[in-house]
Amino acid sequence: MKDAPPLYNSRIFQSYVDYLRIARPDLKSQEFLDYAGITPEELADTAHWFTQEQADRFHQIIAEKSGESDIARKAGRFSASSAGMALFQQYVIGLLTTETALLSMAKIFPLFTKGATVKVKRLAPGKIEIISAPNADVDEKPYQCENRMGSIEALPKLFTNLYAHIEHPLCFHRGDEACHYIVSWVDPKSLTIKLWRNYSLIGSSILLAILCLFLPLGYFLSLAAIFICLNVTMEIAYARTKIKELEKIVEHSHQAAEERIETAHTSYNNSLLVQEIGQATAVILNVDDLMHKLAELMHQRLSFDRGLILLADEAETRLFYKAGYGYSEEEQTYLEKTTFHLDKPDSRGFFVRSFLDKKNLTISDANEMVDSLSARSRNLLETFGVRSLLCIPIIYKDKAVGILAVDNVNSQAPLKKSDVNLLEGIASHIAIGINNARSFQKLQESEDRYRQTLESIEEGYFEIDLNRRLLFANKAFARLAGGVLDELQASRFEYFFSPDSIAQLEKLFQPILDTREPVRFVQLELAAGKDKVLPVDLSISLILDHHQQPAGYRGFLRDAQDRLKLEMERKELEKRLQRAQKMESIGTLAGGIAHNFNNWLGGILGNITLIKMAVPDNTAFERITKIEHIIDNAAKMNRQLLSYARGGNYEIKAIDLNEMIQDVSDTFAAARKDVVVRLKLDPALPTVEADRSQIEQVLWNLYANAADAMPNGGTFTICTHNIASETIKGRYHDIPSGNYAKISCTDTGSGISAEHMETIFEPFFTTKKNKGTGLGLASVYGIVNAHKGFLDVSSEIGAGSTFSIYLPSVDATPSVNLEQRQTAQKGEGTILIVDDEIMMLETSIALLTGLGYTALGASSGEETLEKYSDKLDILDVIIIDMVMPGMNGGELYKRLKKIKPNLKALLCSGYSVNESIQAVLDQGCQGFLQKPFSVGQLSEAVQKLFTEDA
């Protein structure tokens, strides 16, 4: 910037600064100098010159900040009285007239600028021409022409107290070769009288000198007296005229001085207002209080009759009145109840438009603007009697947050650009203040929430310095540490812990400091002020200052008692789950064995039946009957195994547990006189859905075990009562919500050792030497699980055992179970049996044939489809085994059903009805038969299918 040739003397720039110091004291000259690259020392040096670019930037920033587009001409006019132009005055003040001063401009201008060549020419009395042509390679700007014109027209003011009249017919900046200024002025009347007085004095002196040689003394003295009187009269006239002119000058100067003083006072007042607003926004951090303070300051300092501040809500849908001044009580109440909608983009309201467009809105005369405003705005102007109005949007970071508005009711003074500039500055300060206040409020709310959160949590929060002294702690920390917060302050952190935990802490802090990584949930023991140690979990991390340097530690203490208890319970639950999974696996194995065993027993039983049908009543017949009895015993044992595997044939009905327990207990008490049976049955015990015979088997098994545990007699107590799922949750891994009927069976026997507690429900496990099968408790476990119940046991050696059974309760009326004997019935028809067990298949074919049916067979689903898919019409019934390798019974039924929709089918399986079997029954399969089955059960199931449509 400074490498370009220097063209303009510092005194030109000084005239700008001097003018602004008086006209706009609120503006800071240093900002202009910095922008133009001028130092205060360079400005003060009258021998310093500046470049064209520096001059351009200097004018640009001044015009922008002052808001005065004609600032260059004003500064030029001001130069006649500027302190910075003292040398200029020295050149012209010694000249006698305005004309001689203006004619000397060709010699004076080069003292201030090297950018142009100036010529002066006299055109007529009171009229001269000044020509200024920019030098080569000088990029002179129009504002410099304006500044020159201001200086020229201000020069005559030194002599006449009036600006010269100046014409500008040709201008370099309009395309002419040079700028021509025609300057004309009117000399004061006293100057004319002074000239005539001088001419009269000189003329009378010469004439008297000549006449003294020819006239007598008397005549000469008379003539001299006349000339003296004439000259005295002219001197008096000059003096009076000069005095009147000086009075006018003094009066004009007085008015100008008053105007300048008023301007300076206004500027000072405005500057003071901006300063006070800045101080208020820095100190007051509550938005409402800040708005009222700003309104109070504006009332004191601004010349406007009224003013108000409107702020938008957080959603930016409404403008609300926040504070104001100059309004009556009624007007203020009206404003407080009025909101201005921001969610109407086409609104013509002046407040809303100024906010949405983020532009100033000026109404110089409200009457002239009525037609362009909304009806509501017109009504508002009329209600409040507004003459002129100025709306300034309050903008922070390009986002409007509110409106600052001022108006006049009585004053007729027009709104000025300086007013707009001042209010824009105030609005800018208000925006910063609002942001600061809201940020502080959010920060305070955040701190309050943070503190409230810390005080509301159960964990103990703490902050310590690098020397491990306690700086801050919440109430939970004090409660855990066993002290009062005030007493704990500044205590050493180690004070609260047991010796072993202190040693652990020493190993924690240095790694945290080195790695800056937090430590999570280390178990320690609090000991300060307590009779016994308290297990706690410690989490701790590093506190960093704003330089990212370590400043201390913060962390949490959590009472670990519940966690340790839960961990123990979790381990117990895991053990129970593992036991349940183990039992499930064993059950699956047992179920598979029992299923196959059922098939074999069924085949044996069927063949025995066929032999009985073929062999006459003799000795062999008696042995066959014994074989049937053995098979029946084997089937009973197999049913126990199936019960354990939850695959038994259950007939679920609503039953009264109390009534059933009473019946079974009476029978057992009659059989074992040495065991005292005590019943504590809850009369309000709810109904359960169960297979009565299976639950009876559970009770008989528990009775039997209790009796074996009390060989010398004892007491067996059964208690029932209702219990909610919430009471037993946590003891099992999965407890469905609802109510349960609890049966507690307690004996006073020898108890169960801890080593056997893990295996008592496993099949074939027994501690009874040479007695029992080991399936009693296994079947109890399987039956209870099959009924979606839960089983629990507690025991102590020498004190007895308690088995607790939980069965889901239902809202139903108990039913009575009636058993019916089944006999074989003959019949006619074609039946297809599908079973992968060949022995079972052959036996079933033989039994059905013996009953009079035409029986066909297939050993798999694939064979069935291959042989009979096109012959289904000849079949009356199909009996399908559910469990087969390859295609199972369900899939086979589905395929056959597609071929023959009215197919009659009977499912059979070693398992009872489960989800997969029920799914097939839901698809239309007519019946189910569980293996092993007798010939009577088979004939009844087949007959039922034949008679359904009869």
C-alpha cells in the first residue's frame, strides 16, 4: 500500500478527523486510521504524505461508519476553521480580499496535493475560475473533487462569513479533461464603504495640498473642515456598517456554535448511551432485567419520544413485548397483551416484516404509509398516534432475535441516517447482551441440573485435587463415607478407605495420570467412621484444565452390597439354569429311549394279544397273561420315564388341589400309621389346570420319599397357599407373570446331603440300596415342568427336607375325572398304517386284521406317497406315526390332505400331545393315540373315525 507514490498531505486527512471529532464524537478515529494503514504519528506530521489507496480506504471507512455520503465536501468546508489547516489560513489570512485569496489558490493547493495541477483565472469582479486537472498516472476519485469544492467554497467565509457560490460546469469524473469551478461571491457592504473612505481620504488630501497654494487661509480652512467632516462621516458609516456586520457574524457564529455544541452534546450523549448499554449487557445476565435496563437507558439518552424492545420466542413463531419507555399505563398493558405472528410469511406488519426480512424499516410520515401497511399495523399506528417510526432488527450471527423500535409523537424532526446508525449500534449491543444472558441462563440451568443430578443419584460423586484432597462431594458420598459434607471438605481421599483399599488406590492414581485413561468399577472397602467395612465400586477419571493439563480427579462411589448379592443370586441362577439344561438334555435322551421302548412294548403287547386270540385256554394261556402283566409293569415304568421327559399322556383338566391332597393324604395316612400327616391348606387356594393322576403321582412319590427318610416315623406337613410371580422372581431364570398355587411338602427325616442336591432329579439316581428305580423324583421333576410349573428343594442333614411346587393358577371351576374301561370292537373298512418301527407296523396290521379290517402298511412317508398317492380313494382311514426319519407324520399328512381333502387320519406317538402334534390336529387330523396302546384303545379310536359321518 505504501509503495505507491505519496500524493496527499496529512493535513487533508486531519481536516476529516477534526470534523468528525466535533460532528460525530461517537466514532473512533483510530478505527479509520487502522483501516487506511495510517499511524497517529504520520497524521500529526504535517510533512507526511499518503498514497491514493490510503486516501481511498480512509474515505471509504469514514463514509461507511458515519453514514454521510457527502462527508468529503463537509470536511472540505470545515477546513477553513480546522486546526489541522492552520498553515492554509496563514497563507490566505494576510491577503486583503476574497479575490486575492482565491487567486492565490494555484500556489496554495500544491502544499496539500501532488495529484493535480491547479490554475486560477479572474473572470470579473467577484468571480474567478479555478481549473484542476489530475496528473498523469493519478487515479483521482469523485470524492476528491467534492472535497476540493468544499475547500474552495469555504475560503471566502474567512472574509465574508458566507460560503462562496460555486458552479461546476465541467468535471474530469464526468469525462471532461479537467474540473472547472466558477466561484462567485459578494463582498460585504463595509468593504465598499471602506474603499470609498480610503479614496475620499486620499483625494481630499491631494486636493487640499494643491489648493493650499492658491486659496486664502480662511477659505482653505473652511474647505479642509468640510473634507474632514466628509471623511469622518464616511469613517463613522464604515464603523457602524462594520459593527453591524460583526454583530451578524457574531450572531451567526453563536448560532453555529450552539448548533455545534448541541451536535456535540447529542453525539456525546449517544456515545455515552452506547457505552452504558455495553456495560449493562456485560453485567446483567437476566434477559428480562437487561431489557428493562436498556429501555431505561434509552429513555434517558435518546431524543425519541418512545421506544420498545420485542423479542421472538424460541420457536420463532411470535414476537413479544419485553420492555419500553414513553408509553402510558394503558398503552403498556396493550403491548404486553399483544403478540405479533412470525409464521405468516405474507404479513405486512412493520414489526414482522422488519424481523423476517432482517432489514430496517423507516416510516417518516405515518399518514403517507397507511395504504401499504396491514390493517393491524394501521390500527396500531392510529391507536398510538405514531408520526414517525424506526424499526431495527436485533440480529445475532445473521439470525434475528427481536426488534428495537422508536417513534415520535410530538416531534416533527425527520429521521436521519445518524439515527439509524446509532440504533443499529444499540441493536447490535442488545443482540450480544441477549446472547450472553441466554448463554449464561443456559449455563446456569445446566449447572443447576448438573448439581441436582449429582445430588439426586444414589452413587457418591466426588472431585479431588492432584494432592487427593476432597474438593467437592454430593450427599450420597457423605452418606457412604459416614460423615457430614462440611466436615469432609479438604479431607484426604485415602482417609475414607480400609488399609487394604488404600494400597490398591496407590496403584490406581499414577496410571490414570500417565495414560489419562479412566478406571471403571474397582471394588474397594470404605472404613472411615464405620464399625465394619462397606464394599464399594470405585470409578475414577482425570480432570483436565482449559490447557488440557491434569487438574485433579473425579469419580463415583457405588454401594457394592446389592451388586455382590445380585452376583451371588446370578451365580445361583446360572447353576439352576445349568441344572435345568442338564435335566432337559437328560429328559430329551430319556424321552427318546422311552418312545422307542413304547414302540417295542406296543409290538410285544400286540403280538401277545394275537397269541391269546390264537391259543386255546390252557397252561400257555396263563403264562401269556403273566407276560402281559410284566409288560404292563414295564409300561408303567416307561410312563414314569416319559413323565420325567414331559412326554407322558396327560389329560389336562381344572382340579381342586386341596381336595386332591386331602384324598391322597387320607390314603397314605391309613397306610403308614407311624408318619403323622399334617395339612395346612389355604381355603382360598385357586384352581389349577393339570392331569389329576399325574399330580397324584407327584404326591405319592414325595410321600414315599418322606417315609423312606423317616424309618422310625415322623411328621409330614403339606401346606398350600396362593403366591404371586413377583415373590419368586429371581429364584428361576424365567418366571411368567401371574399367580401360582404353591404346595410345600416338609418332612422331619434325615435330609439330603449337599453333594446329592445336584443329582436328586436325575433319572435312575437313588441312595436307596437294593430298593427303588431312581425314577420317583425324576418323574416329579418332569411332571411339574410339563405343567409349566417350578420345583424347589431345601434340605438340611438331620433336620428334614422341603419340596415346594409352584403350579400356574387359573380362574376355572374344578371338574371330576371319570375313567371308562375300553373293550375291543370289530369293524369293516380299509386302513393304512404308516410306522417306521417294523415290529409295531406288523403288530398293528395283525390287530386290525383280527378286528375285521383290511389293513395295509408302509414304513415311511416316502413309501406311502409312492405306493398309495393315487389309491387314496380305496382307503377309509390312515394311521400315521408322528415321529419317523425323513418325512415326519405332520408333513405326510399335509401332502396327503392336498390329494384327498376329506381324508380321515389318526396320529399316534410315544409322546403326549405337544405343539407339533397339536399343529397337525389343527389342520384337520381327526384323532390322536399314544403308544403303547391296547387293542381296545385302538379299536375305539378307529370306530370313532368310522362313525363321525354316520
